[in-house]
Amino acid sequence: MLTEIDQNDDWLLDSEVQYRITKEDGQWEVSLLFMDIHDPKRFLIRYIGVYRTEKLARITGKIMTDLAARDPRGTQRVKKNAFNFCCN
């Protein structure tokens, strides 16, 4: 289901895009993950499709990431230390 982007979704223009592949019932499911580079707790996951092989899923994920990314060079990244985890 497609929804219209409202004013609160302006952060999507300045986000890092990655693909996620999961195995579900012998098939590979591809989703796109949009992460806000200024607030990494804000993210959005969009389902792309299901593929019969992992290779097809990876190819599709890479192509969709390149198409959806606002920055084709891939320089927008979420800081690795953005989350403070306690190891206790």
C-alpha cells in the first residue's frame, strides 16, 4: 500500500539507505531500510519483494538501494556510536 509523504517525512530526503535480506520459508525477502542520519532512532522499513535465490535478492537490494538513495556516492552514513549500549 502506498502512502503519501507528509511534511513529517522530510527527513527521508537526508537519510542513509540500506537493504535487508531475510530468509522466509525457503525464499529470500528484500526490504529497504531508511535511517535518519541526524536521529538514528528514526527509521523506516519498506518491503520490496521475495526472490527464489539469495543472489537475485542481493542484486535487487543493491539496485533498489542505488535508486532510492538521495546520495548516489553513499557518503551519508549513520554514526556507528549513535547508540549507547551498556554491555552489563
